[in-house]
Amino acid sequence: MNKDAQNIWSGQVRLIGVDFTSAPRARKPITVASGHLSGHCVFLESLETCPDWPAFEAVLARPGPWLGGFDFPFGLPREAVLDLGWPLEWAALIRHCTILGRERFRTILDEYRQTRPAGQRYAHRRTDLPARSHSPLKLVNPPVGLMFFEGTPRLLEADVTVAGMHCADPARVAVEAYPGLLARSITLDSYKSDEKRKQTSVRHEARKHIAVALREGAHPLRLRLAGDSALIEQIIADASGDLLDATLALVQAGWSLQAGPPNFGLQDGFDPLEGWIAGLA
């Protein structure tokens, strides 16, 4: 990153945190938390939803400088890419997957999984095991492979820089967030569900506990969440957990901004084909 690009990050920078879905719709939209970093505080300023792809693409197109934490895998396991004979450069890999199309991509991964030994069906990235995140080859419960398939081409098409993986607009930078990583550092209790019958008072209390810990900076990233009490109450009240997950991603983005360019706190020497999760040591 050149000197002019580094200067971008010395002033006021917009932060965004994105809770992603591979099939956005009115009942299950992509959720975006926006704010900024000041000292050791992440200020939550707004919450919004994207019920379709054009709305999400409009978020990506907003002028910088901004840094966003996006809750979907940015890469695939190198082991799987080598086995499949797919391109070994990130942008070329994303274009290759896009050309395959969603159904062919799904079929190839289903077939590849069957070639692997029982108990090792899913290859993992180096970042997945310490983060306890699902393999990006997984297509159901949750469909993180489809999240990769839908999310990464839109970053590429929008000319967003993907930290440590792809250089594009230096004023718009994406890092891979994983809200579950930060949430588990606060509590192991379940805090969300899309099923009405599972949206219990116990999960509500878990969301409140996470929100309090964020406000106090009582978590490994040590940043304090600040903002209007009505917004904080809103993320606690949302039983789906989507607003809280977007806010957790916002805090991870704040940590990355605090770490600064060129890699924004991502592990030195991480595999640029696989990616690395923000906030993971």
C-alpha cells in the first residue's frame, strides 16, 4: 500500500458490519450496522436492511473511505482448490466460480465431498479451525459455501479492496468478519434463532449479556461499543440475532481499522487464496 493510500486511513473512516445471507429477501434480509471508530470506542450510528441484491450492491458502491467487516468466507481451502484444479489466484478463482454458476458450483462441491474419506468430508482453511468456523465447502446448515459464492463476486465487481487478497479501490476495504467468534468469547450460550418457538427469554438474556460486554469492552478485542440507547435496545430485541451479528461484525471491523494498513490486523503471511478472519490471533 503506497503512502497516499495509507493517508486515507488517518482521517475519519466509516465502518460497516454486515450480517450476510446467500438469499436476501424481505423476511431474511442482509443486515448492515454502520458507525465509526474514535479512540477505543466503536460508535454505532445506524442499522439498515438489504432485502435484495441491488440494495446490498448499493452499500458496496458507497464512496469511501470505509472499512467493512463481512460475515461470509472470502476464500476456499487451498487443498480443495488444488484438488479441483481451479485457479490459484483469488480474483481468477472468483471469476471461475461465477462462470460455473450456482447450481454447477453446488454439484461440483457435492461430488468432491464424496471423494474424501469419511470423517474428513470437508476441507478447511487454516483460519477455520482456530475460529471454529464452518468450511466454505459446506452448503447447508449453514450454507457458507453459497455465501462465498454470492458474496465474493460482488466484492470483486464493486472494485472493493479485499485486505491481503485483492487490491482495488484503496478507500473501500473489506475484511472477513465472523460474529460467532466474538460472541463465543463473551458467552457460550445460544443467543439467536430464526424459529419463533426457539426465540426464548433465555436467548434474549444472552443477547443482553453480549451487548453489555460490548459496551464495557469486556471481550478480547477490547473496543467499547457506544451509541444511542434505542439502537442498543433494538439489537437486543431482535430475536433473529441478525442486528447483533451485524454489530459484532462492526466491532471486528473497528478492530481491523485500529490495527491499520496494509493488512488491518490479519495474521502475517496468511494464505491470500483462503483469507483470514478479523480479530483471530
